[in-house]
Amino acid sequence: MWMLSVTGIVFAILTIFLGTYLIKNRNSTVIGWLTNLDLLALLVLLTQSFELIGQKYYALVLAVALIVVGLAVILGLILSFVFLFVNAIVVWRKEGYSLSGSLTLIAGVGVVLVDILIFFNPINAPAPIQTFIMTFLTMLILYILLTVWNTISSMLLYQLYFPRNNKDYIIILGAGLIDGHKVGRLLGGRINKGIEFYNHQIHKANKHAKIILSGGQGGDEKVPESVAMRDYALEHGARRADMMVETKSINTYQNMQFSKKIIEGDANSSQVRVIFVTSNYHTLRAGILARKVGMNAFGIGSKTPFYYLPNAVIREYLAFVVMHKKFHLMMVGLMLIAALVSGIGVWLGIM
């Protein structure tokens, strides 16, 4: 009984923390960790509850279901290279050959190499060295899978944001121009989403927000992104009087940094309500960067074509790794130490 009570308390605490983060500070990958820990606590709580009331049959069913799901996940990981290879071909056909369009191919090759390592053990080396290599690679693979799963969980949970119709500013983030001057499908989706919220707020609350179109001019672009975005927005129903352009930024951090300066120079109050608009896969990272520049803003995302999502998610994951590189390097270092201890243990005949 006391174990059930402890699990219930842990579940309640995790749920409260998760709710608080979603309301107050969803601009963090912590929401993914809290969600997964909360779900784990819920599963343990259900299992303990079934056992306590004598329904071992239901507990057994739950355990079997978890095993089946676990096996399905493992099988999916083993065979995921098939989907990744197919997706790479689709992206090449629709978007052309590029490094960013080849991320699923690279990931597919990585999955194949991991499968070979697990099932065929091709490393031919003395036992201590083999133990060191296999221990390190196993921990590294599990760590990558765990952090990928947490990143995806955080990105999905971030989409559950339903903003109030009280915003003073709407920041729309740039995404590059086609042929140096045209708004493409991805960027057009962001602008359309921003205008949709802009019009919805006017209709529901009779409140005109100011739209900040954020994007500088790249080396291969004839005009700043924000200028082309403004022209596109004018053609799709936005009022010129409600639009401002930010023309200096070259990345998401600067989008937020320079847009914040525009808001500070324009607003009559320090208590302004801001929302930003980007592609759905990009909202979490953009929110984290908004927090880093000291701007209290959450984001809504425009839809992304399904074929493009795997590449986009991989790119976001890599961006998060770079963003938290010190932490990840520390974890890799700890894994190396643990693997080295295992190798030395085999060499000394301890393990």
C-alpha cells in the first residue's frame, strides 16, 4: 500500500510540474522529460493498483501490452532504415539534392551500421578492447535514442498551445526566398498562419496586433526576406499599417533579438503580449531562443509537408545537440570512462 502511495505522490508532483511548465515556461525541452517520466509513473501506478485490488490478470495484460509495444519499438528501430532511405529519395525528387535533404539517408546508413554491429559483432579485437568499444557504443546508441525520443516528445507537446486573442505583436520568422526574391511554400505557410491568427484575433476580440516580418538579406537574395514577406502578406489580406519589417537577422536567434528591439522601440508599455509564428517543427527551438534573448513569447506553427518532416526533425535534433553541447560532451565523457572501466575489468579478469 505504501508503495502505491509513494508512486501516486510522485505521479501527482510530476503532473503539477508538467502543467506548470506548459503554462508558464513551455520554451524548454524539460517538457519532454517531464511527460515521459509522468507516463512512466502512471504505468507503474496502474500496475500497482491492479495488483493491490487482486486483479493480477489485468496487471498481466498491462505487462504483456508493454512488452508488445517495446518489441514493436525495437523492431521499428531495426527496420527504420527502410523508411529513411525511401524518404531520402522522395525529398531528393521534390527538393533536389542537398546536404540538408540527405539527413534521412545519413540516418538510414547509421541505422544499418548499428544493426550490423548488434547482430554480427564484426569487431575483431582482444577481449578488453572489444568490451570497451561495445560498451561505449551501446551506451552511446541508447543515449541517442533517449534524447531523440525526448526531443520528439517535446516538439509534439509544444504544439498543444492555444493562444488567447490578446496579442500585441505577431512575429513571423523568415525561411529563405526562392530564386532570390519569391516567397516559397514553406515561408508562405508561415505568413499565412500569422495572417490567420491576425484576422482571427480581429474577428474574436476586435484587436489589431502588429505583425513583425523578420528576415535579413542572404548573399544569394535580391531583397531582404522581410520585404518579400511584407509584399506577400499585403497580397493576402494584412494591413500595411499593422506591419513592420526587421531586415538584419540571419538566423533564428537574431530573428528574436532584433524583433525584440523593434517591439521595445514601438511599444508604449513594457507589458506587451507577443506570439511568434514559424513552421511546426521549429516552434520549440524558436521558443527556447526567444527565452534566451529575454522575450516572453510562445509560438504557433504552420503545417509542414509530411515528406519533409523527417529531415526537419533530424535537423532540429542536431541543432538542440549543438545548443546543449557542453552537457552532451560531459555525458559522452562519462560513457567513455564507464566503458574504459569495463575494458580494464576484463583485462584484469575482474569482470
